[in-house]
Amino acid sequence: MKNILKPGQNCWGIYDVHTAGLLIDGRSYFKALYQAARKAQRYIFFAGWQFDSTVQLLRGSDKESAEHETAFLPFLKSLCEQNRELEVYVLAWDFSVLFAMDREWFQDVIFNWTSTERIQYRFDSSHAVGASHHQKFVVIDGHVSFVGGLDISSGRWDDRRHLSVHSERVDSNKKPYEPYHDMQAFLSGPVCLQLSRLFQERWRNAGGGDLIVPEVEKGEEQITVNDMLPIETSRVALSRTYARTIVPETKPVREIRNLFSDAILSAENLVYIENQYFSSQVIFQALIQRMNNENLPKINIVLILPKKPHAFVEEISLGIIQVKVLHALKETARLKGHDLGIYYTLSGKGTDNDRGTYIHAKLAIIDDMFLTVGSANMTNRSMGLDTELNASCEETDGNGNLTRSVQKIRVSLLMEHTGLKDEEYQNKLQDARGLVSYLESLAERKVSRLRKHTLETMFGNGNSIGKLDLDFDLLDPEKPVIEENVYELLSASKGGIFAQGITFLNEKLSAGSEQAGPGSIPDTLMNLLRFLRFHWILTILCTVIISVILLLLF
């Protein structure tokens, strides 16, 4: 397999790493985060799509020997009380009103006004119109970091057993929720400094000003991460997605889009994917192109997806596109002689009465020689509109250490999804060449948790959906059409009052936010724009009015 990672094309850069591994499911990640945060000396950065102040990091037997509070915000407060030099920064997506009922209200008040001044919380709306900040990463002292798909929020905790009923799998209101599968990468070493810079850039763009980050000498006591599946590599690449924005003015970054395409086109034996969605046109086209390539051998393609979307709005948008795309992939695989298996998993013992395990992971493995994990779903949004972050590694030195560790990870994941633990099954899951045939037999005989995906929606199966003329850009946009058009308008008239007003407004709000506390005029204006951001017509009108007023006043 040829090298995939290319800085400037499909990754930001490739950085040295001392330790790398995967933490599978919420229990492992939350426990590792708790252990690592306890040893923080000067700072902890949290960036996420969602946070909950009361989410329990430790539960059950893990909680019995805890030396600190185990709920998220009380835990952070206890760390700051113990260490007077520690500062904590939390950066959360300033969510759309569509998610209001699923979020903890007044979080900025809860974090900033009910804890300590050394815990600072900000909403981040510095993204394209209609986009979301979807990156989920943590940096501790510039030496330890976590990157992946898990938010530190309610409804994410589960262990690898994925029991149908689990007394500890409850949300912040003590309400049970479905089995939930996800993962987070653990990284230590110089790569963490690059992640620290990424956080500082986002904090500044969100109006928080420049962060003065101290250099922290590595402590003598090493952080031990339990339950981690090791990745034997000394180099890790970081890849991002950003859409073009006007305030601040940024160019689009589509490294993850290129990463997935380049990785799939290089596959010789196996494409293994776990993802919450599958509707990306670029990934679909890459798989079609690879299957049509007569110069490369036939491949096994394994897709592990949720049984059905989480919400009604997802089913009528992404769900319909996904079924249409997957049926097209199956037809191409049949015609070209490739093996394609699309599956969902059950919980518990894998009987038909058991609940499905919700797949929230964002993982891709190519030939067991390349692995990428992060926040990016396989949707058009994640390829070009939302802000995303993935960490990747590949076999380059020829000793096979990384390949062996990635194969162990893939087998471990399939053992989890099937619920099969005998060595006999483990050996058969190692072979990439006959993998789909073996998984198909397991699914057909119903001897494990694995099931063939039904590829149906509330509107019918793929045959009826295939006749629909779907607008992919409308249902799952890859770029912010409105903001792109406004940007072109501004670019054509840099000296106009509208362009000057936006630039001036951005400078005033950013400077004011650095100097003023909650309730100040700049902070109030920022909150107003943040609310209006998801109503683009009002946003443009109000921005023009406020810009003109500020220009006249100053």
C-alpha cells in the first residue's frame, strides 16, 4: 500500500507522538480522562460539540475509590481547589435552537458564575452559517490529549459489554438510554502542542482573546491509561474540516475529505468503517472508483452503522440519502465481484428482542496498515461544512508493528460487535480477505449480535427511494451556500460600507470580549449575533444595522 498521509493535502501535518492508543466506549474514555486530569499541573483545554456539567465520569465500581468528585463540573472545581495554578478552559459549540431541548440550559452561567474564576467557559459560534463546531478534543499541559467522537455529556457512557439493560447507563436525569458505542484516541508527546495551538486559535476566534499558555515540564510520574488498545506508532497526523467564514475571514480546509478519498483509493484488501452516518458523496464516489479499478485486487468492504437514525429529522434527511447510496454500493460490488457487508449490532445476547447498539464511532481502517479516528461523520457536512478533527497513522517503516496493532484493534472491535469471545472466532476475524463472507455467515445464522443492515427507512426500501430525485446539497450540504455567496459579494467590494462594517464590528467585539466581563455591551452584542446566526436573513440585516451604527458612533 502506498503512503496515504500528505501534509498540506489530506492532513495539517504529521507529528511525533510518544504514546498512542484507542479508548473504546465511554467508560474507558471517561475513566482515562479522570486519571489524566487529576495530574494536570497548569491547564486543561476542552473543546466539544456538547458538555453537561453533571455528567458522571466514573460509575459503579470505578467510582468507589475516587479521590475527587466524579461529576464533570464538580470534578473540575475540586482540581482547581487542590491546585491553585490550574486553569481550565471549556469551549462549546453555540448550538442551534433545534438542539435546545436536548441541552443543559444556561451553561455559561453554570460554569462561569457558580464555580471558580479559573474555570472559563465560552460558546463558540465562529463558523459558517448553518454549520456546527463538531471537534471533540482535550489537551492537558501540552503533553496529553484525547481526540475522537465522544462528548463529555449525558447519554454517552457505556461499557464494551453493551448490555440491553444497564443500571449505570442513565443520563443526568437518571433516565435509561440505549447501548452506545464510540471511541476516543489517547495521544501523548509533541502532537499535543499542535492541538493546544488549535484550541488557542478557536478560543481567540470565539472572542476569548489570546491565551497565555505556560510551558509545562513533563512530570516524573507517567500517566497510566487503563483499558487502552495500543497503536504502535511514533507519528500521528492531524486532519481538519473548516468551511469558509466571513467573521473571522478564513479559507475552507477540507483535509478530512481528501484523507478519506485517498485512503479508500489506496485499499488493496480491506476497507473497514464504523460510522454514525454514511451519506458523503465524495466517500461514495471513492468506493465506486476503487471497485471499478481493474488494476487492483478485489476487496472486502465492511460497514458498521446504527440500525436506524436517532431522530425523525435525521431519518427524513440523512437516512434517505444513506439508503440510496448503500444500495448503489451493493449493486456495484455485485457487478464487479467485490465483497461488501453492511451491518448493525444488537446488544445483550444478540437475540431479536434485544435493543440495537447505537454506533456513534467515526473510524476507518485500510488494509490494517492505516487507521483514522476522530469527529468526522461520513456525511457531506463533515467533509466541508462543520468543523471536524481526525487523528491518523499509517505503516511506513516496514517492521509491521503498526499493522499488527491495528489488526488487533479491528479484531477487538469485531469481537465486541459480535459478542463472540472464543479464540476460534478471533482467529477467523483476523483474515481480511474472507472477512465479509465470514461475517455474512454469522449474521445469517444469528449466532452473534451482528445483523445484516435492512437498508430501509420509514419511506420504504431502496427500490422505492431510488426513484426519488433527491437534492443532496439541500438535505446534506457540503458547503455554506449562503455564506459563500456573501463572501463573494464582500470580496468584490472590499471598500464598501458593508465590508468595512463587518470587519470593524468583528474587531470591536473581539477586543471588547477580551476586556469586558459578562453583561458588558460587547458581550451582549456577541450573544445577540450568536443567537441570530442560525437565522441567516436576520443575521445579515442586523449585522448591516449594527455595523452602520458603530461606524457612525466611532
